[in-house]
Amino acid sequence: MASREGITRAFLWLAVLAGGPLLGAKLFDLLVLAGAWSAHPPASLAMMPYGKAWPVDTGLFFVPFSAGMLIAGFGALIAGWRTPWRYRWLLCLPSIGILLLLILTVVAFWPMNAALYYHGIGSTKDTITDAQSVAMAQRWVALDWLRVVGATAAFVAPLKALTLPWPQVAAPRDPPLVRGALALTLLGVAAFIVWFVLNL
């Protein structure tokens, strides 16, 4: 039977292997793709990577890698839960970080993507003015730097955890309130994942 250390380290390696490409792609997406379509709205919005002009949706890359990071992060956190907090906090960053970034994506970026795209193609679903499209594109880029910072933390934390020696002393059993909060968090994560997949 595999040890908790072995299982935790396997999930950490998965987080590193998913997190590196995810971070690189996020930087490319922000600096190159968003740099192009946000340069001079509304005219530049025609370069947004959505619709018939683009054969591949960027989500086809980001969704599987983000899902891999989410699974790896929470797998490492659950397997390494009894480690002391001086180590456990490194297990919290990839899991909680990617979850928060996915929530930010759904709450902030999905509506902005739709509004900017519809405005750029002159759709009947367009609900914003030219001036609003300029402000929204600027807000999109500013908020996307948060995703870059979050992706960096989610990549560096498991890498750092892998370089540290495995704690030889297990943390004391958490009080029922903490265990209950963890169980509720995991149920919430599962519900969000189901909702997210159904709304892709």
C-alpha cells in the first residue's frame, strides 16, 4: 500500500507538470492574444479567439489543464492533510488557488468575454457601447494579471513542497469544526466542478 508521502508527492508532481504549461499558456494568452484584441477596441475585438474565424477555442487547452491542477491540488491536500501547517500551507495554495481562479473566470471573465465578443462582431446580442468596450478590455487585462499571479503561486507552491523534506511528525488531529469545514469545502468543490462542466 502506498504511503501518504508517496501519494502526496505523486499529486504534487502532477500539479507541477500541469501547472508549468498552464502558467506559460496563461502568459502567452495575456501578452500575445489579449495584447492583440485589447489593443484598440472596438476594432481590435475582431481578433478575439472565439467564433468561426478561430479553429480552436482557448478553453480547449485551459479547461483540461485547470481540471488537472484542481485534481492534483486537492489530491495533495487530502493526502497530506495530517502534515504540520508549516508544510500543509504549500498544499493549500494549488488547490484553493486554482479553485478561486476558476470561480473568478466564471464570475468575471465569462460575462466580459461574451460582451466583448458580441460587440466586436456587431451581434444582435451586443449590450455595450464602444466606450464601454474600451473600459471592459482594460479591466479584462488588469484582472487577467491576477490569474497570472495565481497560476504562478499554484505552480511554485507544489514545486517548493517537493524540495522540502517530508515532515516526520504528523499534526495533531484537527478539531471537529475544522474537519467539518474541510468536508463542506470538498462538497462545494465537487458541486462547482459539476456545475462548471455542465456549463462549458
